[in-house]
Amino acid sequence: MTTAAAPPRVPEAIHRRRWAILGTLVLALLVVVLDNSILNVAMKTIASPAPTGLGASQSDLEWSINSYTLVFAGLLFTSGLLGDRFGRKRALLAGMVVFGLASLLSALAASPGELIGYRALMGVGGALAMPATLAIIMNVFERAEQPKAIGIWAGAVGLAIAIGPITGGLLIEHFWWGSVFLINVPIVIVAVVMMVLLVPESKDPNPGRLDPIGVLLSIIGLVALIYGIIKGGELADFTAAGAWVPMLVGVLALVAFVWFERRTAHPALDVTWFRNKVFSASVVVVGVVFFALMGVSFFGVFYIQSVRGYSALQAGVLMLPLAVAQLLFAPRARLVVDRFGIRATCAGGMALIALGFLGYLLLNATTPIWVLVVLGLLMGTGMAHVMPPVTVAIMASLPREKAGAGSAINNTFRQVGGSLGVAVLGAVLSTVYRDGMSDKLAQLPTEALREKAGESLEATLAVAGRLGPQGAGLVGPANESFINAMHVVAGLSAGITAFGALLAWLLLPGRIAAGGPGAPGAAKPGEQQQPDLSGPAREPEAAGA
């Protein structure tokens, strides 16, 4: 007896242009992710006095990044819900328009305060656009092709992170600092035109009543938590009231959010999703990966530029191997999942990332630079075999009409994990570095100089340059102390990633069957629903396509 192939769930007209739609979504994703990595290169120029820069202080520079992060992370979940309710194409278009206008305003900012405000507005645009990209992918691709499409989506994120410093370096060398924001505008215009022409609308056909209390609690909780994490990293002291008080407020608000969502008849988030072991394990793995990976981006730039003496543009080029590996292997990760299963694929990928971190223990001030290239390839390959499978698992665990919420949860865990990684691992790096330099810094003539030089490797080198021959003796010990601190952070990151590999091995399934909460015969909420990563033929058409 043979079973007839299931009819398609995606209309044929949309199915035919699915790869063009994906290209449009990748363009939107590139401009949103690219912007943060470009900005890092422009910091030094923005700090220069006018007319070269804005004369921004260190605090101004930090908040030009943090204002975006706070708004972006705080609104991700809410934006995903809005997309599900009012239309993902509308959310994507609104996000891109806001992002483009805010980019133009940022390029024309006349003061650090204006730049910080416009960066926050860019965060609004990014938060609207990011969840919509992944949600639309789930609604224009059949389940069998979703892993490949999500692999391309994940590879694009890695590419944007890596090419940002190169693009920023080229722009700063040839134009003024505002060009790192102005470059977004033509890309946004092209992306918006393509979206209007190609991207279909999709939304939840039965969104239920609004949940303003739940939405407000989620925003308060995420913003307060991220603010506390950022502040703790800035102070290198999470026991300071400025750090632990907002973190406590954030945790309490999120606990209240979960409590309320379990009791309301129309929750913004169905917390029973977390009873699904595949869903819960996948979001935890996402958070762990980005917690550890932010360590290498944090200390890697200083090692390449400050210790090894490479330019910002050369540092960007040295980040390319990590992106190239992701771009090559992420779209093909589904083939490894088909062969070995999601558990072995994700655990193996995280083991490669941990091995890459251990490789950083071999680096010193004279290590051949090709070693860094090999480590980048190794870690990029590991990332390519973790992020696409767990993202597919998260998205396929949920009803298709809730794709926006699923995408927002995926991005929120990644953002929180990354922010924690920068703050915690950055604080460890600063503390170990400062302790290693304490004897040398004690010899400086004034307390103000000792305090300034102890902030970071860059600060020490700046003080050494200002002191001339008297400060020359600081350079060698500063490099040695930084390398020692880098080794500590790399070892800690390797341990965290190895723990993540263990979680993936213990909690993720070996093989996963077809289905999803929205599919016929799916498990009831709370049961162990297994998403489909390899996928059957095209499924019956469901509402919301």
C-alpha cells in the first residue's frame, strides 16, 4: 500500500520565488547585523575632536553601542508578537524604513547625545526587522527546504559580523565617520523595493486578544536585565548597586511575566512551549554558544591590533575565515543532521568551537598568524553545525502561525547570551589584566595615571606613549599580561562551550520525527513534540501562508 504525497502548504506562486525572497531577507539581515560590527571600527574616529569626529568621551562611545543593544534586545520579543498579529511583511518593512531613517540621522548627528539617541532609534528598526526575517522563511519554504534556507540565513549573520570591520575600515580610510551609517541608506532602499515586490504577507490567523501587561513586563524585564549586565561589565563589578539592582529588577519582572502568562487566558507567550525538551534545550544552546563566542570577538580584536600591531582593516580580514567557514558549511549542515542526527551534529559543532578556544591558549606575541586563520576556520565550522540545526529545531517546534514569536525567542536568547558574554568575560579579562600589571602600574608617578593605565591594554599603551622613554618599559609587560588574561578567558570560554556540548548531547534528540505543534496529529502542549529537521515532502497548506 502506498501513501499519496502530501499537497503543498505554500502556494505555488510563492514557492517559485522562494529563493529570491530569501535573498531579499538576507539583504535586510546583512544591513542590520553589519551595522554594529562596522561601528566598532569607527569608534576611534568618532572620539576625535570636531571636525574629524564628534569629540565623544569613552562613556559616549559605550552608550552609542549600548543604546542600540538595550532597545534592540528589549523590543525583540514584542516585535515578534506584532509581526504575528499584524503581518510579518508589515513589521519587516516598518523596521527597515525606521532603520534607514535612523541611519541617515546618525550619519548627520552633530553631537554624541544625538548619535546615542539615533542609535536607539536604529535599535527599534532592527528589533522589528530581525524576527520577521526568520518568521517569513518558515512561511515561504516547505519543511524539507527550511534547514537549507535557515543555514543560509545563519551563514549571512556570520558573514555580516566578519565583513563589518573590513567595510568600516575602508569607509573610514576614504570618507568621514558618518559614512559607516550612510552606507545603510541605499541598501535599505533597495531592500524595501524588493520586499514590496517579492515578499508575501503572512500572520497568525487567530492571534487572540492583546496581552498588554505581559508585553510590558517582558520589555521591563529584558531592558533592566540587559542594562544591569552592561553596567556590570563596564564597572567590572557585578556587586555594584548600579549593576545588581537593575539585574534584580529585570529578573523579578521576567519572573512576574512567566507567572502572569501561566494564568492569563490570552498569553503573549505560551510558556508551555518550554516543556518541550527540544525547544528548551535549543534556546539554551543558542544562549551558551553566543555567551562563549562573544569572548573571542572581545579579546580577538585587541590581540590582533594592539599586541600584533595589525590595522583595523587587516584585523577585519583576519576575521574572514570564521565567516567563510560559516558561509560554506551552514547551508549544508542539514546533510550532517540527516546522516548523524541533531544531537551528534550540535554536540560535535560545539566541541569544535571549544577546541578553537583551547587553540587560543597557544597564541603569544610571536605566534605565526596562520594559526589564527586556522582557529577561525575551526570555530566557524563549529558554529555552522550548531546554529542552523538548533534554529530549525526552535522554529519547527512551534506552530507555523507563531513563527514571529519563535524567531523573537531565538534572537532574544542569543542577544542576552551575547551581552552576558561580553560583560562577564570582559570583566574577567579586565580583572586578570589589571592584576597582572599591578606591580608595573605601581611605579607610575601619579594615582590618576595608575588608574587610567589599569583600565585596559589600550589605555596602558596610550599612557606609555604619553610618558615617552619613561613609559617604554610598560609595553612588553602589558602585552604579556593581556595574553595571560586572554588565555584565562579562552579557557573559561572553552569550558562553557564544552558544557554546552554536554547539554546538547544529553537534551537534544538523536533523530527527530516529522510534525510540529501546528501540524495534524501534533503533541498537545507540554508533550515532547519532535520537530522535523530533514522534512517530508511538501505538507498540506495551513493558515497564515
